[in-house]
Amino acid sequence: MDHTLSYVIVTPYTIAKSRTGGVVSRLLSRLDLELVGAQIFAADDQFVSSYASIFRRQSDPRNPGASELLASYVERNLGPSGGRPHRSLLLLFRGQDAYKKLSDICGALYPENRSVESVTGETIRDTYADLIMDRKDAKKVSYFEPAVLTPRNQTNANLVLNLFASWLPGQPNIVENMVYDAPERVERTLVIIKPDNWKFASSKPGSIIDMFSRTGLRIIAMKVHRMSISEALEFYGPVKEALKDKLSPIIGRSAKDAIEAEFKIHLSSDTQEVLTKTVGTEYAYDQFEQIIEFMSGQKPSACPLEQMVQPGSVKCLIMVYEGVDACRKIREVLGPTDPSKAPGGTVRREFGSSIMVNTAHASDSPDNARREMQVTRVHENPCGQIIRSYLNLL
């Protein structure tokens, strides 16, 4: 098989320290692999035990203690503590030599063999991991945080993928592991990193996540999604009439002015009203179709009815953030719809290029967030199916 599947697990510590965006930036910008799946999960004791046992069955002659070090880390840090589960992030990548490329960019476990001055920051672990040896016993580890977990060969990758294939289907896609002091103030909001960020290898998606991290909100769900035309029509349905109300009078007036200038005649207000209802309305509806095409990859008018429910040809990344005043905080960092009018330091100012190609979406209210989460089926995640389909091909 030319293309293989492998994984990276972003550890609970890395997520809690809001380093997820930086990790994702490295993975997406420096690899020719495709991100095909993403899922926040909360490992239970059964998963942790199985995952740790896979590490203990591994053998690396160059680093004989690595397997036990990783197994012990998984047992201490991935599973619940004090009765509370912890968030980890599974990222699935597909491509040629996927495990090797991921292993190389994640980096080695033992950077203590180099001086601090010689650490380059080239790999993810160079930047985010820590391995501190005991000063009195050079063979004893006093502190270890790997930042990410990824296999060193395809055999081990497949073992862990098999574990995920059997365990993930029973897990919720939204991780609820926090008890808040004032739950009535806590909101959930939906964020979509739009298709324009996925046309080529880029750090943009990770940089956007990094910018949202300044809100202090918690990511509780994530998935790679290909929006169908049917979903896009439902998702953006409320926009259609709003576009008509906003754009058709402008286009009607512009059409009147253009005709008067071309033919040197004066048109009545009644004629302008006709142009508004005809040319203006058609223009507004065409803009709506372009939005649907942008999000799904195809115009509704060019798609057979029976194919409208099929996944689109372009992808996005969907996330759910949770916390106090989540909707307002996320939209402040996102910026207004028109990137040219967005304040400096906002996501749309940094990465947007037009009102349509404005890099990301965020719910404008808790009610809309609930509606949008239902449309995009946030409670479902295809990661388990993706892994199972791959393993069935082996």
C-alpha cells in the first residue's frame, strides 16, 4: 500500500497549556501528509491499560528504556485522575511513509544528550517536550513530558489504530470533564476553520487555533469535516434572505445608474424597484450559491438532487469551545465578517482575504451554536470509521 495511516496524540498537558495550535502548525506546514481525522477524547482506564501494554511490548535497542518510560507516562497522565478524565487529541494522517514522517517531525525522546544551547527547536519535542534526568542518578528520569505520542514504525502504528478502532465508536465526540462554579454562565460555541485554509500545506489552521487560545476557553470537540451541499444549505439558510435584503437594493440602484449612464436616459423609481426585485435578487441569490460552493465544493444548481447529501469535495475543521461568555470571546478574536474592517490581531485581519473567503466561522449566539452543531453533526466523528476502513484494506 503506497499510502499508510498513522497518528499523533497530543497529550493532556499540551492541550491544557494551550499548545495545541503550535503542534498542529508544525504538523500541517512541514509534512506532505493529509490530515484525515481529528478527535478530542478522554481516555478511560481500559484504554490506558491497553495502550501502555502496547508500548511495553515494543523494543528499541538504541533506547531500551523508552518503552517503559512511555508506558508509565501513559498510565500516569492519559487516564482519569481524582475521578476526572483528561482531554487528549487524536490526529490521523494519511500518506506515504506516514509513521516515519510523523516520527521525524515529532522528534526524539532523549534530547538530554544535547546541551540546552544545541537544542534547535526544529521538532515538536524540541519546542514543547521536557525530559529531565536526576542529577544524582544519570539513568533516572525525574520529569518527563513528551508533548505528543506517535509510533516509530508501522507495526506499532497498526496496533494502536486497532485499539482506537475498537474503542472510539463508544466514545462521545464532545468531552464533558469539567465542573464549573457558575454553570449558568458557561456557553458552547462552534468554530469552523474554512476550506480556504486547506488548499496547500500551511501553518494557518494551527495559527488560528493558537489565536483562539488567548480566550482561555477549552476545546471540547474537534473533527475534520466535508460539508455536503445539503448541510451547507441548511447551515447558511438564514443568510439567504439577509443577503437579498442587503444586496438587492444596492444592485438595483447600481443597475439603474449603469443603464442611465449607458443610454443617457432617466429611469423612474418604479424601474429601480423592478431592477431591485429582478437583477438585485438574482445577484443576491448567486452570492448565496457561491457561499455554498465555497463551503461544499460545488454549486447547488450544478448538483443532482440525490448527490446533495454526499460529503463535499473540500474540507474544514470543526471545533467546539466551552467556557464563560464563549460566543463573545471567540468572535472578538475572530473579527468582523469583512477582513478589511477587522482590527489588527484578529483572525480575519491576519488570514482573511474577502467577505466570503474570511478564513473562519464562529457562532454568534448560544442558540445559533446549538443549531449549527446539530446541522454539522458535532456529536458524531468519523475517526473510528476511517481507521476501520484502513485496517480492512491491510
